Amino acid sequence: MKPALESILIVQLGEIDEVFRSLMAIKAVKHLYPKLSVTFIVRKETALPATRVSFIDRVIELPRVHVARWIGDVIDQRYDILANWTYAQVHARKAAIVSTLIPAIVKVGDYLREDLTQGSYDAWSMYREAWLRDENIEQDIHFIDLITTQLLTLLQIHVGDPVQDAGTTPVTSKLFFNNESTVPALPERFKERSKAFKWIAMHCSSLSERADEWADMVLRRHPDHAIVVLGKSSEMISLANHPRVIFLNDELHFDSLVSVLAQCSWLFSGKHAVLDLASLLGVRVFYSPTPSAREFSLKWSETGPYGNGHIVMASKSEWRPELAYAAWSYYQGEWFHQHSITVVGHFDNLGVRSGLEEIQIFKSRIRPPLEGGGVRFERVTGKFQEFESWMYQLRGQMARAWFCGWIPSVDDEVARLSLSPELVKRIRGVHESILLFEKLATQGRSLALDLCHASSQIRAGYLMSVDEREKIEDYGKRILEVEELMARVTQVEPELHCLLKWYQQLMHNLQGLTLAEMAKETVQGFDLVAEGIDLLMLYTKKTLEIAKPKAIKSKPPTLTLL
């Protein structure tokens, strides 16, 4: 019989965007496990949103001073599960200390080890540290899906299956928050707006300096639309006197911001917490991530807008307002044209088709459970980094195979690919490096097994003869040589760096107290790397099979007699 674990403590000391993502994950989990009691630890300056939801039972604010006295009071509470979801590097160490000191039956997330370095309790947190923190490793699991899956997996193991009649109620809603504030819900300037217009919220400080040109196009070509400008807006001075533009330059109270966004049909934003807030409220987002040093990087997808129907326009370098307008106007009018015209055709009609070489356009979609669930950003059009996108999708499937024990059908996933001669050539080129990496992982596993066997023969686990010590040192040196060779392979083929980074993170988090125990964990580390390589080879095989020319049976010639 499974224990009745009912109380969960979430440690979220990160920035406000992390708080928003955590709230969405908690609501999804609480929907499936309604009897859970959730306590939320948060910094004072980011606590307000957590006090405005009904599915969190208690909010505890972390004080800026007298933390020792505060932690003493918190420790007296009983928690079954503790999840440290803090990700922001500047707050990660403090969250690790808090997570270490507070007792709980089961813990996930980062903690502080005895040597005062940070470690991770669980595999999902190691994955986050290894891949999400590395700007050069792109994978397709959204941060919200990662922490939601982490907690749901834990609950299924320790509590059991979720309630059967949970239904499919959407997590996002314009009523996500309860407004219990004495602050007026809407600023006077916005309260007096015309209700005849469709309102677009713009967060200017996160956008290009040319965002005012996009706004001008919208106002000229869409007389039924109006714009409310949020935050600092020096770039919008040209529209200061426009009758269909409202400026809310002052910092809005949280409740007021929620009320304003809930009245809008779109949010136009760059990288900012406001897009996470709009996602919670079910407001459609047009997101323009800042161009990355790595051309058309997909790193933005880990924290992009969550939900169905959001639009992302990623630029190669310079952000062009006419391309942003073309992308937005196509989706703004999709109920009218019902996809009778393509995005390419729409760009062509506006005379900006050549600009598709400079951008990528994506549309978000929540995948059904049989496809793995979670949010997916599907490329609609624009320039395509084929091999990088292939690896981006594959890395997410590696994580699902490692931690969920299940992945969607490889045949179905590969069938969706748009194959080109360049992609096939690139996959064939990386195949040799994959085989070499597999050979090294096998060799490393064998050496770790030998080390495990040799160290297990030592009396008391640490007293050894000179011969035993020399043998163990030899195994250790040979394992280090394998690791160095793995690093050299990734220098030749950088897309395999993710496997090396994953192995290094596993080694950083060894839990064993004896040499034999650590050697056994090293074997498991090589096993996980080998599993990733096996999936990589399976995808390679399936992709190349599809790319093979296929003979087509032709009908035998017939002779017609007249």
C-alpha cells in the first residue's frame, strides 16, 4: 500500500517569470491530485501572484534578514514532498540551502552538499542543470513541462495514479487569479477606453526600437484595433497623441496588470515575464525573441509562451517591423481566411516574401498524450536549420526515454520530417562520430564494472594493499582517458556535446559513500549515455530509411488493337 503523501512544499525563490511558470505547473498537478496540500515558499518581492490563486494553501515569504529564525519556524512544519523549482542562478544557492535544511520524506531539485557545492536530488534536476543552463544545447521540453512531469512522476510512484475523472479543463484562464486587492482593478485611462475596439497589449521595453513602426501599420490597416502600451515607451513617442493608443507608463500594480491583459486579445512582447503572465491568462501572444549569437537558435522555446495558438517570429539578425506585421496579420485574420491562403502567399501579397529568408515563424500547440504531451512549437515557414532542428527534437525524446520510460512512435516522429539532401548528408556525416561515442561508452562501462568489482573486494571499503591500490588507480586513469576521448569526439561533432555534458552532470552528482558505490553509479552513468546513443542511432536509421530511393512498380505496357 502506497503511503498517503499529501503535503507538498514548493521552493521558488527565482524571478517573477519562474513564479508564473510554477503556478501553471502546480495548477495542472492539483487538477490531477486535488487532495494535495501545497505550500509555496517565495521571496517577498515576488510573492503577490501566489496569494491570488485558490489552489495554493499557504504562501510563506522568505525574509531578507533573520533567515535563521525564519527557517526554524518552517522546519517545525511537516512536509511529505519538497520540490526546489528555483532556476535563476542568482537565487539558486539560497534555494539550495533552504531545501537542504527543511525536512521532507521525498525531495527533488537542487540542494547543498557537505562540501558546500550544489548537487541535485533527482535526474530531472540534473538534466535541467546539464542541458537547460547550456546556451549551446537546444532541446524541445518546455520548462513548465519539465517541472510538471518531475512532480507528476514523483506522485505516481509514491501516491498512485491521478483521479480518473479529472477531465481536460484548461489550466489557463482569464480568471486564473482572484482579485482580492483594494487597488482599483483597471487604471482610469484604460477603464475609459472604447469597448468597440480589439485591444492589443504591447510591452515596448522588451521589443525592438522599431516596434512603433509595427504599431503604426496595425493602426493604419486595422481600424477596429487599438493598442495599450505597457511599461517604458520612449520608442513610441511618434504615437503619443494617437486616439487609439493608451500609454500606461507607470509601473502597474499586479492586479491592475492582470485586469488590463485579460481585456486584450493579443500581447506583443519580447523576452519578459509579462508573456508568462499572458500565457496564464489565456491571452494570445505574439513573441519576438532576441536574435541569438547562434543563428536561429531554438533556445527560446524552453521558456516561450505556453498554450495553444501563440505565434513566435524568430529573426536571424535585425528585427523588421514589416515582417512582424505580415506574420501577425496572417494569424489575426485566420478565422476570416480559414487558411485558404498560405503564410507564404500572405507575405507575397504584402510584398515581403523575400523576408522569409531572414525569419522563422512558429505556432504553439499542446500535444495530445500519445505524442508525449506538453507544448510544441511547430515551424510554419521561414529559413530552416535542418540538422539542428533534428537534434533539437531528438534530445527531448532522449529525456523522455531516460526519465519517463516511454517516447512517441519513432516512425511517426520521423515521418513528419521534411527531408532534404543536405539533412541526409549531415546525418550520414555524424554517423561515424555516433559509432565512436557508442564504443567509448561501452568501454567506459566495462572499466567502471571492473573498478566496481575490484573495489568491492576491499576490506572495510577503504583498507587496501599496494597492489589493490595500483589496480584501482589504473582503472581510474583509464576511465579518465575514455572521458577525454569522449570530449575530443564532441570537438569534432559539437552536436554530441549534450551527451558528454549529461555524463559530467551525473558524475558531479554521485551519491555513493564508498568507492564501490561510486563505481556502480559510474556504470549507470555510462548506461544512460548508451541509451541516448541507441535512440540517436535509431532515429538515424529510420531517417535514412525514409531517404532511400524506392523502386516504383509500373504497370506492364498494354497493346490496344483497333
